[in-house]
Amino acid sequence: MAEQNFVDYVKILFRSGKGGAGSMHFYRGPGMPKGGPDGGDGGRGGTIYLKADPQEWTLLDLRYTKHIYAKDGQNGKGGLKTGSDAPDIIVRVPLGTVAKDAETGEVLLEITERDEKKTLFPGGRGGKGNNYFKSATNQTPRYAQPGEPAIEKWVILELKVLADVGLVGFPNAGKSTLLSSVTAATPKIGDYAFTTLAPQVGIVQVRPGQTFVMADIPGIIEGAHEGRGLGHRFLRHIERNSVLLFMIPADTNRSLDEEYQILLNELQEFNPDLLDKPRLLAITKSDLIDKDLEKMLRPTLPEGIEVMFISAITNKNLQKLKDLLWKYLNA
């Protein structure tokens, strides 16, 4: 997924259609100068829906869309003619899209399932014509209902990548290298910070008939929860992952436990609920160390988390890692 084509945030002014007004009309014809009420009902305004599109991985198609307006329902007419309903608008979005009220931050809806379709703003109902209100005691009602008003709001659409396993680590932790080794994804790989500027997603085959989705999330820096670096842009993607795989390189300048605690703190400060997700730790680039050094590093490992030394270059323990992740996902 090329960075320039990955868009995970758009702000759009949506407006549903207002309902058509009911007609206040009386029949007039030959020999009947004062006929009864025959005002028809107004038509319904257009409804705006969001629908999941499994073929989409980004909000790119909506990047330059500033407003989406549905049409209004037509007014009713005499002769009991009902106004036409306005066509609905279906906005196709990727799985994992969240719609929020831009002013209040309230979550309006989330699209998380294949082919899911949800109403963002309903169209206004058409008003009743005066014929609807006639009765034995009121045979000539001189009023009709207006149509319901449109709903107009600025809405933020955010994409949170849906993946079974999310890779969490500082830049250059080896996340992109691992993803390219265990999936068919081809992320950019390099020895400099923020090689990954957009989530990369791939399908991991564990054993025949056993697959899961893995996402490489842009690297964390200290203070990411405050918006530093890529900040909230990457952190919200982690919210959708079922299992978190923390990754720390064996050649880190800090102790393994210290680096892990910093990563853990960034997630906790952003959203404490993230710590409720199952997680395990992979020590990457272990091809750079021998068995004696690996033995020396083990006392510096964090407690309370399962740890595995891996190398995406030599395939060290990659199959064991995939089996372990599969176990966590199906626990």
C-alpha cells in the first residue's frame, strides 16, 4: 500500500434530503366547484448510507470530496399525487471505517463487517397532504404537513485497519522485514526512522487451512500518545487488532525491558483498553547475536509476557512464532 495512496482521515459535510411537503389542495372540476381535499403526500428525502467495500483499503476516493448532499423529496400535488422519493446515496468505505460527529467527537457508526450497510443520516419523511387529515368532523382541512428537515453535519471518517495481529515497535524494529518474510506483502524496508508511513497488511499462512491477517503499523516514538511523530495517526490502527506482537531489536541501545515498558506506556496513555489485548514479544534481528549473548540478554527480558527470539533474515523461529500467534488468536 503506497503511502501517497493511503488516506485514513477525511472530513466531509453530509446532508440528507428533506422530505417533500404535503399538498393542501381541493378538487375542482366540472359541476364540482368546491370538491373535497385531494392533496397528496410529500416524498421522502434521500438517505445517506455507509457500506463496507472489502476491495477498499483506504479512504483515498473520498480525499477531495468536500460535501455529499442527498436530494430532497418532491412535494405532494393535488389529485392525491404523492411526491417522488429522492434517491438514496451509498458511500462505499473500507472495513474498519468509523464515522464521528466532527463537532462533538461522538461516534455515529462503525463499519466492521463484510457487506455491512448502515444509515449515516436518514432522509426526512414526506409531509401528509390535507386529504390525510379529513374526518367526519373536519371534512375540509385547510392544512398539510411540511416534510421533515434534512440532517446536515460535518463528519469525520477515520480508518482503523482491521487485522488479527498488529506489530508494535519503534522505527527499525524489523516489523516490515517480518511482514515481508511471513506474507506476500512488499513493504518498504530501510535502516532509517519511519520507513513505514502507512499501515501495511498481509495474510500469514500458518499451516494448510490456517491463515490470519497481520498489519505493520508505523513505528512508535516516545510521546506518540501526545501526537508526536505519527502519533495518533498510527495508534488508532492498533485499536482494531486482536493480538499485539511487540517487537524489539536485539541490538537496541536500551535494555529490552526498558524499551518494552516505553512501548507499553505509549499504548496505555493513548487508550488503557489496549492493555487488555493479548500480547507477546519478539526479539528481532537475533541473527546478530550468538547463543551466549542471547543467554545474557534473557535476564533483561520483561516479566509477564511470552518472549521469542526471531530473525526474519535467517527464518529463525518464524514458524514457531506463527504457530504461537495462531494459538493466541484461537485461545
